[in-house]
Amino acid sequence: MSSEINIGLAQINVVVGGVENNVDRIIEFAERARDQHDCDLLVCAELVLTGYPPEDLLLRPGFNRRVEQQLQRLCDAVTGIDLIVGYPKKTAQGLFNMGALIVDGVITHEYAKMDLPNYSVFDEKRYFVAGDQPCVIDYKGLKLGLTVCEDIWHEGPVERSVADGAQVIININGSPYHSQKISERNDVVCAKAKNLGVPVVYVNQVGGQDELVFDGASFAVDATGKVVHQMISFEESLSVVTLALVDDSVQIKGSELVPEYAMLESVYKALVLGVGDYVRKNGFKKVVIGLSGGIDSAITATIAVDALGAENVDVIMMPFRYTSDISKHDAHAEAKALGINYHVVSIEPMYDAFVKQLSPIFAGRAEDTTEENIQARCRGLSLMAFSNKTGAMVLTTGNKSEMSVGYATLYGDMVGGYNAIKDVPKILVYELAKYRNTISPVIPERVITREPSAELRPDQIDSDSLPPYEILDPILELYIEQDCPPAEIVAKGFAREYVEQVTRMVDRNEYKRRQAAPGVRITKRAFGRDRRYPITSGFKPNVDW
């Protein structure tokens, strides 16, 4: 081989299903890697031609034909640099999650992913057939073992590549983010490299796709398990690692070492990326949010501004007789600090009209949560009317704690196209607000410190209906994210009555969550893709067993 090989790592924000545009982006990155960085080889992510995950698009024959056509276009278009790319390939044996080396416009090697994940957000066995052969490529005198994503997390595929002579492992990925995922991923790959004594080049997708966020954070590890190259998280990027054969061992040299973000900064960046990509990739330019003067709408508006720009965010304050002057003042102060369009639409006349029209069929019945929900639905109707008139997408503002226990109104505050904080527990909402204010003070301090309230009745506070969030959130984490039985939660020291209340509320509100807007996933167990429970169920958990 030559004395050194320069390998470009392409961290590209592709669009699921946008095969033609995705190929355009690969070509653009290949030309940059060739012309600006003198790269011999460009490595792209898993299923980069289709975006990840393509889901049931893979079941459409026309989609797979499109992939074949665009793969050929890619082969024809790129010259002067070789490529490793991922794509689905239909064969007589089934559909494979494929990685391939393209040299001088020709696919010289193909590798079918062996370890197909089928847990959490992954559903690959629905679509793909597992490969059964390693792929070791003699590339410019150096032997590269090509693997795909999950292959590196378990024993088998990488070990077989090394047994077949691989001196370097190339691992292409569609690995989604959750809190602490970057460290977890690096630990697994570093241990694998050290145990096998081979360097690893790990390339990941970046960008938002529906609920999922891909953080990128591509990296390279030497044969001792040391990270020698670390790319930025949550941004498109192209960088270079260099391989050299020295005394029969492969040396790998990186060109950057970007520090990992702290937890709050990492989560916040994931939320911003997820919101921005969801809005833009679905053809919207602007969003509208109901700004109540509370913490949830405050952090949502702030995320939206950071994702889309202040000029693309409208907020509507929709006061009622129970809305406090503090809420009105704080909502206006935040809108001013963010520089966003601020509107005030009273729901009083709408509410009065609804109640008047319904009074004949409500006769003889006392006021209850029905009237509270009418308030929320007046607000939802107002937001959707603004959305229809202006083309702005409505962002909902319910946090994970509320979504878990059903502390939200169907067709009211749950109305909207996307939810930035759907997977963010209430306590973390407060922490993110404090973090964001360290960058610039846009969320009024009183919004962070005052007692949370839906303000749907006089002197209402959240703790009238729910356990304190300091108790609620840990119970929810145990029950939802860890599948901990109620009896074990009680055994951990939580009051029996709280555990019974919370688990009962979680289970009976599945029907609401099924109708909720999608939102950014930042935990290991988000509603929707991760946690799939029946709406109709006769199973009732018991705190005694």
C-alpha cells in the first residue's frame, strides 16, 4: 500500500426517502473530501442512500428500484475518490442492509449486516435478512473489515473479520441518540478495539428523523482502545483520519478531538436539532406556540427560536379569567427577550359561547373538569386556526411527566404537529431552562421558580392533582423506563399511595398518548417507538406483587 491512506468521515444529515437528494449530498461530500482533504476513501453512514430508518418504504418495490437507480448514479458521478456507503439491496434471498466499497465507479465488495437489532426503536428483522459472511477488503495493501452498526455491539461479526485478516474495522452506523448514549457507544467500541487489537473507524448519521435524533459524534479508536479522533455532535461534518502500516501494525492518526458535551447541553442540542429538522424536512418554515407564562411553553419557545430563528416563531397568549397577571407579564417578557412575534387572543368570548350553547344538555350538572377542558380546547382551536391561516406548524408543550399520567387535554393543549419536550421529564425541563439561561437570559426567573399551574380554575396548582414532581418523576422513570413492578417501587421507599396513583394513571392514559403529536426522543424509553402498550388491557399492576 501507499505510505498513508486518508479516510474521510462523512457525517451527513440525510432525509429518509429522499434518495436523489441524499445521493447529491454524498457526491458533494466526496468532492470536498477529494479536493480539500486529499482523501483516498470517503466513509458514509448506514443506509445513507435512504436515510435511517426507512421503515415500510422498504416494502415498496418502487422504492427499492429507486435505490438501485441512484446507487448507479452515485457510481457514475464520483471520480478520483473511493466510497463506502450503506443502502438496502433486494436479492433473491431477501432484502439486505448492505455496506459496499465503490472503487472507480464499480462496486467491488458488498457486506450484508449480520446482527439485526430488533429491540427498543429498532425493527430491522421486519425488513431485512441477516448476512452470514464477513467482508475483508484488501484496500491499497491494507485489510479493512467492513461492518454495520449493531455488528460491533455483540460478539461475532467483528471477531470474524479479524479472524479473516482485518487490520482495521470500518463500522458504519445509524445510531440514534439518547442521554448518555455517546459515552456508552464510545465505551463499547473502545473495549472492542482493545480486546481485538485493531483500530476502529466509526461513522454515524446526524440529524432528526421523526422522533429520533442522530447525534453523529463519529470517531476513531486505535488498537489500544484510545479515542484518537472525535467529531462534533449534532452537526453535519467532514473530517479525516490517516492510516499507515508501520512494522506490520496499523497506526491511525486523527485530525480533531472535539470534547463531549455535558449532559444538559447535549440534551438541549438534541431537542433543537430534532425540532428544526422535523419542521424543515416536512416542508414548514414557521411554528406557533401557545405561550402561557409557564415553564413548559417557555422552554418550547426557546428551543424553537434556537432551531428556526426568532423570525420564524409566533406565540399566542390566550388569557382567561383564571390567568394570573404574573403569567401575562412573564409571557410577554419572554417573547420580548426572544424577539418573537407575540399575540394576545382572549378565549373568554369563545368559552362563554360554548358553555351557553351546551347549557341545555348540561342542565342540572355541576361544573367539573369539563369546563376546564373547554378552556384548553378553545386554546387548541385558536392555535390550529392560526396554523391553517399562516401555514405555521403548532408545537405542543406537554412534558413527559404530564404525558405519562394524562395531565393534558385531548384536542386542547395536546393539539399540534410536534412536541419538543414530549420525552423530557418535568424536573429536567427546569434544569434545561436554567442551562439555557446561562447562554442568554431569555426565560424569566419567576417562570422557573414559581409553583406550576394549569390555571384552569382559581388557585389551581399541579400538586392538587399529582404527587410533587420530585416524587413523580423518579416513580415514572422506574415504572416506564425500567419496567419496575409497583411492589419494587414501593420497596425502594416510595409511598404506596403515590405508586398506586401514578401507575394507575400511566396505564389508563395510553389512549391519550396514542393521539399525541410525535416528539424528540432523549431517553432510553420514549412513548411511541420504544414503549408499546395496548390501549385496551385487562392487566392491572398490583403493588403487592
